[in-house]
Amino acid sequence: MESWIQRAFLILSLALCSAASLAQQDRTVLDDVISPDLERRQIDEDKLDSENIEVGFYAGVISVEDFGSNDLYGARLGLAITEDFFIEANLATATLGTTSFEDLSGGVRLLNDDEREMIYYNLGLGINLFPGEIYLGRWAFNNNLYVIGGAGNTEFADTEYFTYYFGAGWRLFLTDWLTLRTDFRNHVMEHELFGEPKKIQNIEGHMGLTLFF
Amino acid sequence: MNSSSILFQHLRRHSRTLRQLIAAVLLLAAWIIPVQAQDISGWQDDEGVVVVVGSPFIELYVQPGRGYARFHAAEKNERLRLFKTRTDWYKVETQDGKIGWVPRRALTDLYDTEGYPLDFRTPSWSEAKHPWQMGLMAGEMDGAITYTVYGGYRFTPNISAEIKYTQAFSDTNNTKLGSAMLLHQPFPQWRASPFFTLGAGTMKFFSDGVQVKTADDKDNAVTVGGGLMFYITHKVIARLEYNQHTLLTTRDNNQEVEEWKAGFSVLF
């Protein structure tokens, strides 16, 4: 009953607000009619080639605590917000190795092959640091370091784990639109595969190419 | 009589007309070609927009960033071709072929080639015009950590639609919630703008794999909520949000779940 009243109240306030806003829109139409007649033209910015979206692939190594160091392949999609900030989504996959216990005990297998397929995806915010030009002979290349951190989901052993990560990297612009990226990140999560809850730190290093478009 | 001599006779008969025609074509070419050559000479490419500098000078940077070296200044009344953007930086070419980057804040005083002033200020927060929105939030739902990814589209200044994907991680299980929302901002002109949401979705529960498996559960959910958006710039919004999800369970009682979260979004 209570929630019914709450909802009715919300719907009423929504209706009131939209009525108020309609009245306000009328006023702005009138404002347009009597606006000053100095003509300021707009630039058609669609004619400019905007290069804020970054797409790329990477390969590297991730050390998953207890499960060895494993090859990793991933993709990223990013957006440059300002010259200082960018956001980035990552999706990557790796096949986990065997634990020392499995190696030493003979035939024991803690996870089957499917459960060893690890996939992570995450979203993070990056901050560009120390931008500058570096010189190779007579050529100058734009580059910057960045720190990045975010959160996401890691799936292995048939379970999904909340994972946060932080790290740093280097972006070298080969041209305006082609970059070479090198990243080092630590993915932190907690699992109970061995009975007790255990927080694990998983260091990843990767290199990749990205395109800005 | 073979065909070439027919042609010859024909040409002789009309030679005067032909000469006049050639002269006319040459004259026309002489008139057009220099104009075209003049048009082409300035720019390496004809992509983009040509503007005229209105301020005393505009400095060109070697790369898009405030700390980079400035290597050239374009003077008043000089023409610039803008052709590429990255964040708030514009790549320009001067008429003598120098290429560099200019911040948007330096492009406030521009004219088009017909002499009309151009509106090219850095938009303030109140000029958030981009209809698409993408963001992420983190928060808490019944004691579990949650994160949310969402995308939205604004139909009018007041009404937006949003699609959200939320995942919550507690000690014993994971919850996934996908929902579609209608969002209303009663005062879109306020910098800190309150909003209300109404939505519906599906919530799925997964227990942790290693423990004894319970049946994975799935319920429809109805959500009411509200919050506050704060326009940091015309492209970035900070956001605080409260949601109350009502799970339409098959049991006797519906279950209510509260969620608090904070995050930011980008308009594009």
C-alpha cells in the first residue's frame, strides 16, 4: 500500500513537472523570436574528422595467482573525454595453467578444461600523465604515460568474480591515429576455490595497437 | 571519294565556325584555369572548414595538448583550414602549408569566408546538446558491491530512455539486473538537476560455483528511483542515484531491494 502511494505521488509529480516544462518551452520559443539580429553562423563540425574513439587489440601475459602465468589476448574500446581523461572498456581471455598442487600430486585436477578458460571484462577511467614528444632521429612522436583503474567481472572456474584493477601504461602515437600501447595492470579479486576466502593479485602486462577514429 | 576527303571538305566549309569555337574555348580556359589554380594552391587538401582569424593571432601547437611547443602564429585575417578534432583540440592548416593544433578556447573570434562571425565558443555546461549518454556507476545493493553500465538517449530536454546493466557481488552469490528505464528531469536547466526514474527489468541470481548449487533464480523487477545529475562540463555528468527494486517473485510476498550508487557519464 505504501509503495502504491509512493508511486502515485511520483507519477503526479512527473506530470506536474512536464506541464511546467512545457510552459517554459513556450517562453524559449518567444525568446528566439525577439533574439538580437546579429547573425553568428555555426561551423558544421560534421565536416571535421573527429578522432576521439580508440579501438584496438592486445596480447600479453597474465599471472593468475596459484594458476601460473598465461598468455592473454584482449580487445579494447576507449573514448578520449578531454586531453587529460579517457575511459576504456576491455575484454580479454586467457587459459589458466595448473596449480603446483596439481603438478605435484599426480592425477588430481581441481578444474576441468572449460573451467580454466578465463574471461574478464571491465570499464575504467584513465588519466594521461606527462605528455610530450620523443625524437627518433629527425622524427618527433607524441606520447604519454597514463594511470588507469576500474572495475569489472572475471569469469573462471564456472563463477564470476567482482574484480577491480589499477595500473599504468604508455601510449606512443606512431601517427595521429595509430598508437602503440603498453600496459601493466593488477587485477584484484576474491575467490573461495580452496575453501577459505582468498584475495588474489593478478599482474598483467600487455602490448597492443590502437586506432583512433 | 573516300571518307577522309569528305571530312576534309566538310572541315573547309565550316572552318570559320571551327576557328571561332576553338578561340572561345581557349578564352574560357584562360579565364577559368588561373582561378582554379589560385583556389587549389593554398591547401594540401580540401577537407574541412575554412575560417578567417579574427583575433590578433592564433598560436599553433605541435601536438594536441596545453604543454606542447608553439611553433607558429596565424595572424588576423589569415585563413585557416580546420580539418580534424581530438577532444577540445583542432588540427589546422595555414595557407602557407603549416599544420598544427589549436585549442578550442583560442578559436573564439573567427569569421567565415563571407565575413560573418562564427559561433565557436567552448560550450558551457548548460549547452549540453548531445543526445546520447554512456556511463558507469558503482554502489551498494543490500550489502553487495554493485557496478552498473548504462546507455541513454534524450528525446526532449526532460525525457530520456536508458538501458542499464547492473551486476552485484555479495559473499555468496552474484546478481545480474538488466533494465529499461524512463528518466524524467523536471529542471533540465539547473546545473544540479534532479531526476526520477521508472523502469522494469529482469534480475537473475547465481550462487557461487564451488558451494552446493541452489537453483538459479530469475525474477522480473519493477524499479522506481531518483537522483541528482551534476553537469561538470557540457559533455560530462556526475550522477548520484537511488533505486528501489520490487521483485515480482512467485512467492506470496514481493521482495524489495534498495540500491544506492554514484558514477559519471559522457555525452556524445
